[in-house]
Amino acid sequence: MKISWEWLNSLLNLEHIKPQDLSDKLTLAGCEIEEINYITLSNKKDCILDITSTPNRSDLQGMIGIAKEICAILNLDNNSISRIENELVLAEKEMHLISYENNKSPITANHCCISKISQENTPEWITNRLTASDIEIYNDIRDIGNYIMLKWGHPIEITDLSTIGPLTGQDILFIKERQSNKHHEIEELIVTKYKNKTVGISGVKIENHYTPSRLSEDICIQTSLVPINIVRKNSKHLSVRNEASIRHERGLNDKSLNLALLDTILLIKKTYSKAVVGSIYNNIIKRPYLENFSIKLNINKVQKVLGAIEISKKKQDISETRIRDILVSLGCSVVKCESSKYLEVKIPIERQNDVHREIDLIEEIARIQGFNSFKGDLPKFNNEQVFSRRNSIIKNFEKKLRSLGMTEVIHYSLTSPTVDKNVMLDNPIMSEYNCLRTNLTVNLIDFFKSNLRKGNYNCDAFEIGRVFSKNKDSYIPIERDVVGGIFGGRLIRTKWDSTLKTIDWFEAKGVIELLLWNIVQKIEWKREIQNEYLNILHPQRSSNIYFNKEYVGVFGEIHPQIIKAKNLPKNTYCFELNLATIIKNIKHTTYYPYEFSDYSSFPSIVRDIAIVTPISTSVESIMDIIKNEKCAILKNTQLFDEYKGNNIEKGKRSIGFRLTYQSQSKTLTNEEVDKINEQLKITIKEKLQTKFR
């Protein structure tokens, strides 16, 4: 809607504010100013504000409503507006009013017949205001109707009565009638009838042959309240959306209904001096719920919701006095309740379309006070995520597995009965998946196979999920959280100049040790596997993992039969670890128990030893004997060879270790190193009853 600054200034005193400043305040209060233009009318420069209000603010469809809103925002007195309304109320008392009830009509309507309209031009001041608002000028009685619509926001329907004659209240009906549109579609619409003649589509338009012109002498002026659903149906069927239908769709009220009609009558009498005004007929539809609609407002809630405002550089809650002043400026009546914390707020009829609840009143208070005047302190959030010990351990596992080059995958807990019948469901969703998985390995193997078939050879993966097993003491299965993984099978280089080869069992075992490094105190490996993995893992290349003599998981190469059946590469390995056991045995230190030491600048001496031991003797036991000697100059012990074959007794093997000696304070001699090395060999021989090659 475009409004004239000159017209606005005639209602309010705006000398102290510029159009741009007013635009900013209105926009902040929810009445956005699209643009500001300047035009010249009657040799006077005028400023035009293009204002857009939200759909729920039907009270801002006219100049009077906008002026009231500006009064509230700028804290101005609205004496001139009140004077205009009071003059119309007084004028009504001098007119002949006839009220009647038409219970069959869904529409409230007031109308008045006026005769002896002379052919005179529309006053210049009216045409200027219509031009400023981009309203077409007809230079007849319709210009007055459009001006009143701009002023009060209420459409005025003016009908030519030359072919109808004088009307009474009973002559006007709003009834259903079948109407055809330009697409020849027929539908029942609510139409306006004068003496059984259809003069218009209610809330939308007047039929062309009843539209007044400069030749019209007898007219009927009508204001109405057409229900929104009726206007929308009529407008949609006719594909017509004009100034009148838009205002009806947004909602009108009884107050503007009466004032707009009275103002139209007085302006016609002033413009056309010979005009004869007939009786005013009011079709009354009682709305008792509108007369005393009030809301109880909690002052403490207002202060709590809105927060503090800054006054004289001090933050304080908005006062009760200020709350009262804002509500009064909005046209509300405010009464103190018996409880000092509450106010009884009576809502004016023009605001009952959008103010229904206590929170609506709080929003109005904030809007008029100015949203930017509330100095809200944002709460301080602790952005650091706090995880439980269990979640922290799981996340640590995920990070380590990703750092080892594995990708996380997720599979369903349901599996096919052809795979596992251990834990079956009584009411499965699908018969194909009516069992719960007892391990993660089967799904990981299928994942590995699927990726290899599609050409994705780098598909090392892990999964953290839940597995199930039968409970002997209950029908409810036992649930365990485990972490499982699959890796290997592809060719790799351990050094840049080495040949391509697949990862062997010991290197794969090192991956698991690296995963568990700094998580648990000590890992024990035992060459045995659980029954559930007998057909999944290689019987000779698999091992159970223990922490503090408690079973925690399994690691091994995939069974040769599965390798052949699923066409998987050799040296593919799987593991499963019980998370509950890991969490229980995890180290509680949050630091690394290492100390920095100076790097030795003296040369090292290397000695190799080859020990012939039974196959049952683990490498780890030999390494423990060497470490327990606690030789200060023995810096590193490395397994570099394993041999079975000629010159080695059956059931035994030769294991080669490379020992590196280095001093921090001097250059070692061969004699010193040989003496220590021979003593170490004697200790190993005594403890293991073995011999050296």
C-alpha cells in the first residue's frame, strides 16, 4: 500500500522525523517499507511510502490504522484521529438509523440510499491522494468510495439504482446463486441482490451495468463484512483479485464498517451539496464474544520473556508503567487485577484478528518498545562435548582403526537362517531375515567379497556393533558390544625398494597389537579359538586374545574353505574384540609413561643369534627372557628369521634375533659386547633348555 506523507502529516505531527527514519522504525516494528519515492502533485512535492504489513494485521489496511500504529511506535498523541472518530459518532446520532436482523444472511451489511447526485468533478485534494496511492481516477462518485477505502481500509460498494429504485433493508439479500466464469465453469456463489436483481458478487465486484458513472443520480452505498471463505471462493471462481477482495480476505471489523459508511455519507454531502441522504439500514449479526474479549497478562512473564532494557547505561526490566503505556497506545483498555502480578487487557475490536493469547501481547510490547532495545545476554555454552568413559573408549578405537587405513561400515543385526540359526526371532519382519547375528565376521567377509568383485581392492573395514547369543537361563538373548574388522589380501611394500608381497600372519598380528597399544597393560596370545569361529578362521593360523587371563577376542586368517568358496585373496585376516572386557581392563592413566632421553652419538654393534626351540615355544617368551636381563646397552631386539626344514629336528624351528648394543657414554668394543652377548645366550639356554645354531 502506498501512502502519502502529506496525508499522513495532516493526521499526525511528523515535523520532527524524516521519512527515512520513520521507514526504519516501521520496518523494525514489522511494517516493512519497500521503497520511498517523491512525486509532484498540484505543484507540491510529496513523499510516497510503499508499506507492506503482515497478513494478520488487517488493521493496517487504511491510513487511519497506519497513523495509529505510528503514534504507538513514536509515542505520539492521536488526538486528531480520535477527533475524526468522535465527529463521525456524533454525526451518526443526527441520522435516521434503522436496524434489522436477517438471520438467514451470513453477511453483516450497512447501506444507505442517496439521490440527486449532481454531475461534478472530484475535488482536487481527493484526486491527489488517489494518484499518490496509484488508484485509478474516474472523476465520479467512485473516487469518493476509493478514497474512503484508502482512509479506513474498508471497501465501499456503490451501486447505480436508476433501474432498481429506492431500497429498504428487506430489499437487500445475500444468497447463493449459480454463476459461470470465463471458462464456462458453473458454481454456487454468494451474490448481492437488490429487489431480486443480482447487482454484484459479494466481496469482489459490482456488475458492470450497476456500476455508477457521471450520469448516475441515485445510488446505494454499502459496507459489508463478508466471511473470508466466501470471498476466497468467489474471487477464485471469477479469477478476480482486486483492492476490495484483498481487504475482505485479510479480515475486516464492525468498527470500520460503521465509520467508513458514515464518513462516505458526510463526504458525499460535502461534495454534492444537492444530494439527499436516505435512512441508514444496519443488518445486525450479534457477536457477543467480540464485545468483551480480554487477556490476562502476567507482568513477571513479560519481563522474563523479553529480558532487560538499557536505561542510562543500566540494564533493568521493563516497568509495569511502560507496559501499561504501550498497551494503551495500541488501543487496549488495561485494568489491574486483584493479584498485583497480572493485568486485565481488553483487546480493541480492530486487533482481535491477530491478538488472541498472552504471548501475542508480549510480542506487541516488544515490537513497540523496539526489539533492538532489549539487551539480551546470550547464555554461555560449554562447547566441549562431554562423553562417557565408554563412549570415549569407543571413539578412541574408531580413531585408531581409521588411522590404520580401515573404513567403518554398518550392517543389520538381522541375518539369514542359512547363515546362523543360533538366535531366532518369534515374529520376524521377513522370513529371509529371522535370526540375530552371533558375530560380525560373516557380514564383514560378505562386504569384503562384494567390494573385490566391484574392483575396490582397498577395502579394509571395521564395524562396531552388537551381537547376540542364546541365554540358558532366559528366553532373552545375551547381547554383547564388539568391534570387528577385516583386512589384508592385497599386495603391499614394507619399504620403497622392496618387492610387492601380501601381509603375513605376524605382520597382521602386529596391526592388532598396534590397535591395543597404550589401551591395555598386556596382551596374551593363545593358539586356540572358540567353537563359533571354527568354520570361519584358519585352524592353524588363529589365536585367542586375553587381557589379564580374561578372554577378550579372537584374531586369525580366514578359513581356506571360505577363501576358496568366496574367491577371496589369501592372507586375509579378521578379528573380533569384546568392548566390555576392553573397557574393564583398560589402563586408567591419561598420560604416556615415557621419558625423553638423549640420542647416543656413539656407534652401535649388532649381534645375531639363532635359537632352535620347539614349535610350541612362543617368540614372546624368548623376548621376555631377553628383556628381563635388563642390559643397559641392549637397545633393540628384533625378530628377523624363522626356519623349518633341513638340519632342524621335526617339531622344532630356528628363530633368529638381531640384538643391537649401544652406549650413551662411550664407544663399545667387540670384547665388551661379545661378553654380554654370551652371558645372554647362557641365560636363554638354561631357562628354555635349548641350543643355538
